[in-house]
Amino acid sequence: MPDHPDQGKAATAPVSRRGVLQGGAAIGAGLAVGLPSAADAGAPEAVPPAPVSPPANTLSPVVMQQVSFTINGQHQTLTLDARTTLLDMLREHLHLTGSKKGCDHGQCGACTVLSDGQRINSCLSLAVMHDGGEVTTIEGLAQPGPEGALHPMQAAFLEHDGFQCGYCTPGQICSAIGMVEEHRKGWPSWVTADLTDAHPSLTDLELRERMSGNICRCSAYPNIVAAIRDAEGKMPA
Ligand code: FES
Ligand code: FES
């Protein structure tokens, strides 16, 4: 009769992971001590490994390119790394930080600007693609000068409290201006029922769908919709 309930069960007890590791280390050490060295065994002396040279630099050299644009009515000429995005050019080179970098992947719309009147995600567009073009950012919407009037879309966002933190707001406003122009041209959207209708009505569903590329993390959507609807009728044709 065993004195302890576990006595006699050692052979069948489960082996712990720690036990296996400790056992393996002990066996390895024992083998290392017990094995004869290569010299002892008469084996040829090991050849030292050849020095490894660092890998060749496979990166392409930076290509700099001169680009000229009209930004917010002002002519600008810059020499840029050809890989610079339009958003980085605006923010880092021209210090126009109104356009925001949210996702940098075309998913949030915070970087929306107007390129030749059309809304685009500036994080997805290379600056060199806009050579000779015209770009308008949130900084260029109001009339110039200290007394310059706000763009009707800017005024409506203020009037209807179409923001909370404001991070998405420059993109929302630029996008809304571009969206109204698209709608005026009769461009259909994903929810336009009749694609032969040259002037689909700007219902709430249409408006929300057309603005769905602009995310507001504060969820100011009801006020944003109200602001756009108000401004739509005030924007010059
Ligand atoms: S920063 Fe360009 S879409 Fe988000
Ligand atoms: S107002 Fe804060 S993200 Fe839109």
C-alpha cells in the first residue's frame, strides 16, 4: 500500500513542458561533454566561413522632379521627390495644413481637396500628377483678404454646427462643394434609381451616399447634411 496517493503513479503521470525542456538541455549537455572533438576524431580542420559581404543596395535612387501648380490662386513651382503625395506636398512643403491626414489610405476623406474643380483624396495622388493643374484647399475657399467672405459651404457648416472636433471638416467642405457640382452635372450615384434622369433629385439618401467617402468620427452627420442642403442653393451656378 503506497504511503502517498501519488506514490506509484510516476510512470504514468503527465510530463510537463518544463520537464521536457530541462531533460533535453541535460541530455544535450551530456552529449556535448561526451563526444570527441573533430581533432580527436582525426577529421579535417573546419574551414572558417567566408566573410559575408553586405547586400548590394537595390533601392532606386531618388528621382527629383520640378512641378508647377496653381494652389489657391497662387502659382507655385517646387522640386520634389517624385513619390511625394499631393497631401504631403500641401502639408509639408507648402505648410497648408488645413487638409488633414486621417488614414493616408483613401478611406476617410479627411484629405479631400479640389483638383481642377473635382474632389479627390490628396493622399492617393502624387503631386507630380498635378503639374500645370489647379488645386484648391480649404484655405483657398474664402474670398481673399481679411474681410473675405466665407464660401457658402463654409458659412453653412458654421450656421448648422456641422462639426464637433473639426478634424474631418476641411475634407467634408471640399468634398461637399465637389459633390454639389457633380450633382449639378447630372452624375448619377450608386443609389440613383433612374440612370436616364439627367437631374436626379438630391434626396437625403443621395446626399449621404455621395458623401459616404467622408467619415466623421464625431458623427456630426445630421448637421453636415443640413449644412450641405442649405449651401447647395446658395452656391453660384
Ligand atoms: S487621409 Fe486621405 S482618405 Fe484618409
Ligand atoms: S467633426 Fe470630429 S471627425 Fe468630424
